[in-house]
Amino acid sequence: MKNLNTIIQGDCIAELKNFPDDSIDLIFADPPYNMQLENALYRPNNTKVDGVSDEWDKFPSFVEYDEFCAAWLFECRRILKGTGSIWVSGTYHNIFRIGAVMLDLGFWILNDVIWHKTNPMPNFLGTRFTNATETLLWCSKGKNYKKYTFNYKMMKQYNAHKQMTSVWQIGLCIGAERLKKADGKKLHAAQKPEELLKRIILSTSAQGDLVLDPFFGTGTTGAVAKKLKRNFIGIEKDYKYIAFAKTRIDGIKDFLPEAEWLEEAKGKRVKVPFALLVKEHFIDEGETLYSLKRYNATAFVCADGQLRHGNRTGSIHKMGAFIQETLSCNGWKFWYIARGGGLIRLDDVRTEYLKGGSG
Ligand SMILES: C[S@@+](CC[C@H](N)C(=O)[O-])C[C@H]1O[C@@H](n2cnc3c(N)ncnc32)[C@H](O)[C@@H]1O
């Protein structure tokens, strides 16, 4: 593929037409929101709110916005591999229209992920609830394209061993990550946080894959793709954003340290010996473990991480198997321990330990 790891300057509808069919592994699109802002918004202290009031966000009507979206989404679907998927990010202003256009074009919605902004901009006029979410539609190429990449186990690992839900709590892009102009003002009104792209790229692509972003802006997709060892192509019509995005991406020399680790962890679970939990007093010597109700058995924790049940001693797995009269047993799921006024599974104690909680 030519233009690998570069930014194409131009209108994405025209540029997307130059890509071959079935050539892209992952698309992230953060298109204009069509916010239809009429007047500038001011805070109670009369300072102007730095919202999305740029020319690139303005469309004469809903009809024209829908036509624009249908045109770029049609090309995106054509160039997306059958094993690929697309994420489209939007606000309440546009995401419902985009969802309808996508379904009409044949895309299949896999999830609507809610980005819950932990530090949203207040509703200065006090006329509505503070808007604290954006929606990301994650879609396959169509209902019958079932072999899309989804690194389920890796994301569970990323989420402290708990299945990741479709609500992501991430702050707005602020501080050192936010690109600024020479006058110190924000370069771009809609720069996305890297954490958002990290989850998208990690979960739905593999190292070496090609990630396309047709509304590249400050190049967040390219920056994260590079850090996670993916290839990228960006399309952006505004020169000034391209210059900043290029400098930003060229400046990335170190890959995210956990990129390797997470890839390695794909499909694997970090091993935590039961004895380690005892050694670190997450579970104490002499504590009682309780079996599943129907076996009605108990065992005592020994100092070396073994269990004592009657006159027998063995690992949590071995003693679980003995009680059930089976050849093997997953002791993490079989045994319970008293915590917080109730019984919880050993597996949950292990998860707490991995998260760095208290025993
Ligand atoms: C919502 S912003 C994307 C921000 C980006 N995700 C980031 O993190 O910086 C949309 C961008 O699309 C660009 N844009 C708008 N219409 C376009 C078009 N037809 N072709 C290419 N770029 C376009 C705008 O200049 C703007 O930078």
C-alpha cells in the first residue's frame, strides 16, 4: 500500500476513492458533528467558550450532512477488509443520523460504546444537563462478516481481568497531551484523548495492521497506532493540523511499554500462585475456605499456601477435586472466603490482588 504512515492532504471523499477494495484493517472516523451552533457561547464571567465553531463543522442542512456521510461511509465500507471493522465517533448532534446511514449502507453495529467524559465542559447556561458523553459506533462490514478482529482476552487483561463493558470512563484531552498553538490556545477544538484510541486500536487490530483515519485532525489515531506498532494513513483537509500532526507523530520514538506486554498477554492470564496471596497476607494462614454450597465442605489455609481438609493436605485445585470426586478442579472458582460480611470467590480475591487492592 502506498502512503503508508503518512498524512494525505485533501477531501476524504475524493481521497478514499483512490484506495483499493478490501485493503484496510481498521477505520477510526471522527467526522464533523454538524453542531449547528448559531451564536458564540459565553461563560457567566463573559469569557468565550472554546467550543466547536470551526468552518469544517458547518453544513447547510441535515440533508447535505447525511449526503456527505453517506459518501465517505460508502467508500469506507468498500475499502474495509471483511475481517476489519470501523469505529465512528459522534455526539448527540450527529450520531443518530450516522447510525441510520451506516445501517442503510450495510454496516452491522457490534457495539455502541459510550465514552463517559470524567471532566466534561459544564452547561454554562444551566438550561440542560451537562453533556458528558460521546457515542462510538463499532461496526463490522456487514451482518455476515463475522470474522472481524476482536482481542477479547487482551481487553479483559487490560481491564484488570474483568470483561470490558461498553461504557468507557476517560477524561477529555487536556494538559501536556493537548496540542497548543504559539499563543498557548488549543490547536484543535476536538482533539481526542489517546486513551480512547488506545482501547480502539488494541481491541480491534493486530500489530502490523493498517489503520485509516479519514478525519485525522491532530493525528491522535496516527500517534497511538505508531505507539502500538500498527501502520496508519490519515486524511485531513486542513494544512495547519497536518503540520502539527506530523511533528507529533515524528516525535514518537518510544513505543508504549505495555504494548508488547499486552500483545503477549493476548489469550493468556497472568499466573498468581495461591501461596503468593498467603505470603503477602492477602489471605491469612488459618483462614477458612468454603466450598460451593452443594458440597458443604471447608478447608483451612496453611502457611505454605496448601489447604488442609480433614487429615488431607493439598493445593486449592487438588482439594477441590478430592471433595467433588473428580480428576481436576479449578480451585479459584471452587473455593470461597469470608470478606466484607459475605462469601466471595477466590477468583475475585485474586482479581483484587492484581488490581492492587487490600485483602
Ligand atoms: C472532529 S475533528 C477530528 C479530530 C481528531 N480525531 C483528533 O483527535 O484530532 C474532524 C476533522 O476532520 C477534518 N475534515 C472535515 N471535513 C473533512 C473532509 N471532507 N475531508 C478531510 N478532512 C475533513 C477537519 O479539518 C477536522 O480536523
